[in-house]
Amino acid sequence: MPIRLIATDLDGTLLRRDLSVSPRTRRTLDCARAAGLHVVPVTARQPRGVRRIAEAAGFNGWALCGNGAHGVHLHTGEVLFEAHVQQDVQRAVAQALLVQVPEVLFVSVRNGGEVFVAQEGYADLAHFEDHKRDPAEMGTFSLQDVLEQPSLKFIVRHPSLSPRELLAHVQALKLPGFAVTHSGAPFLEVLAEGVSKAWGLERLCAHLGVRRDEVLAFGDAPNDAEMLAWAGRGVAMANAEPEAAEAAGEHTLSNEDDGVAVVIEALLGMSSQGELARASS
């Protein structure tokens, strides 16, 4: 079955460490689009974070944001779906977790990912790279304010515990009604129950009439694992974390070495960067 859709994570996968898109990768993506393939970013970022690199990567169609919770068209703004964590679930997680790790802090991501309602003290821990936004924009809200509306993504962070350490505490709560993952950033991401990148990708593919075995997916982090296992071809980067590496059926070079481009070049039958340049010109 030929590939009709390429789903790619961004940070640690398509993008280099400096968050740039290499010329080789851009040419390869352009060739894939010229060949009629859908090229879809599937990312933990919100739409504003995708738009920061959209021009460099040539993205102007569908994007799956917030770890698959939000399907949005970058050009038209059409929203295909949104999945929210409900208030009662957030409240239960926060109350139970605060008993175990009292210093934990929370953020509610709302309004299509445009609004961050951050608990007082969270912005002091955050850097621009964490959420692709200035921490000064996040506000300083009470926990009650953070919990009072549903979230596209409910962020959980601790000043000193790593995401893996914090994940163990969340899983030990054994509470229902949510999914939880992490993307290499210094926090956990709580999503609506059942939501993952695979969940969002399955819905987009149904909308586009693309079969699961017609999907080629790339990723490197724990939040990519479900997508890599779901896709007809799941490819992990050489720099992938164990969860992603184990879920993938194939492996490629690192994000610094244009691993995504290497696989797509082979898919398109491109034998050299020069040929790619001619094909995309």
C-alpha cells in the first residue's frame, strides 16, 4: 500500500536542536507535497508554536496540536476537533497530587491553545522554549482559577522532580478520566481520556479518507509512541527515547542528521540532494 500521508513530530524529530528546518528537509517535504502526499505536523505544541516554524517547513494545511487533542487547519483556521480535560477530572488530579507532592504547580491551556492560565509561581519556573511563549504572558492565577474551566491540555510541573519522576506519582493515583504523557519538556501533559497523537491522527485520516497503512509517522519522544505504533510505518529517530524507539518498526538518523529527509527521499525514489533540489524547483 503506497504512503499517502506523512505525520511528523517537530521538536527532536523534524527540527534541529536550534529549532531550524534544514534546507535538505525543506526540499524533501516540498517534494512529498508535490507528489500529492499530505504532510502533517503532529506535535505537543499549540497552533501558535507551529506557526513559528510553519513558513520554514512549508506547513499550510492540517496540523495536530496539543498531543493530538486539537486538529486545526493552519491556513483557514477551521477546527476539525478539540478534546478537553473536564473540570472535575482536573480537580481530582490536582487535589490528590498535592497530597503526594505539595510543591506541584498547574496550568490550564484553553481557547484553542491561545490562553494559558498558569498557577502563581509557574511562570517563575518556565522558559520561552518550554511552551514557545513568553512566561510573562501566562499570568499568575489561583489554583481555583486554573481549575475552573476545561483544558485542551492540563500541565503539571514540579520545581525539582523530573517528568518521569512526576509521572510515577500521577500513575500511582489510579484516577480515571484522563491520559498523561510527556514530550521531553520539563512537565507532564494531561489530556482528555483516550487522547494521544494516534487518537488525533486517526480522526484526521478518517476526515481525509486515508487508511492507517497509508501513513508514515516520525517521532522521538514518549508522547510519540502511540502514533508510531499506530501508523502503517512508524519511524523513530536515532535520538529517540526508549518508549518511541520500542514502539517504532523502523529507525532513522537523528534530527541533526536529517533523519526524516533520509526516509522520505527513499520513499520518493530520490537518490541525492541534487535530485531533490531539481525536483522541487
